Amino acid sequence: MGVRPDQFTDLKALIGDTSDNIPGVPGIGPKTAAALLARHGTIDALYALYAALPSLPTRQANLLHVHQERVALNRRLVTIVTTVDVSTDLEGYRLASAGALDGEHTTRRGWPAPLTWPARRCEREGSPIKS
């Protein structure tokens, strides 16, 4: 993509990500975004030097100014959170065997049933189900 790994989130913030339905800045494609990041390093540096935006073509400067909030939101959306506390106890992640689940919660093949069983259970017990 023409950027360093630490610049990848800034690149995605500028160009968007269609697979995650994140719109980018219209008119800023991968090459333009990579060139901006090569010149300024980060989005923060780009916007901090907003006075330097006149060195950009007027159209690009206007697009970056108009879509500044979108770029900030995009950056949050494309950033992968790596600070989540996740248990390292592997036993907690093991699936129960099909025999450990009763027939009400499994399909004929022994797989866990979809979430229709709570609805059936409520109907049997006379609890109203609200849709």
C-alpha cells in the first residue's frame, strides 16, 4: 500500500474500508493518501499543519477540511483494540461435548441448536414472548 505498518490505520481512515462499510474522504484514494502520509507521517501531523494545507491542491485541502470529523471517526473504527483482557485459561474455551448438552439444546446431529430453543421454552412455560 506504500505506507509503514504504523500508518495503516491512518491510510484506512482516509480511504475508508468497503468491507467494513467505512466511507473514506471522497476524492482521496490509496495513492493520494499514501503520498500525504509519506509527506506528513500521520493524520494528526497533517491536520496540525493545517496552515500547510495550502501547499496541497485546493481541492484536496478542501476535502480534508470538510471531512475532518469523518476521518477522526474512521480512525477510531479501523483501529484494532489490543488492550482487551482475555483469559488465557484454555479450558474455559473448550466446547462441551454433544452428550453434555441435553436434547432440548441440540440438533439431531448434536450441534448446539440455534436461539429458537429459548422461545420454545417460554411457550411451554406460558411466558409471553414479545416480538
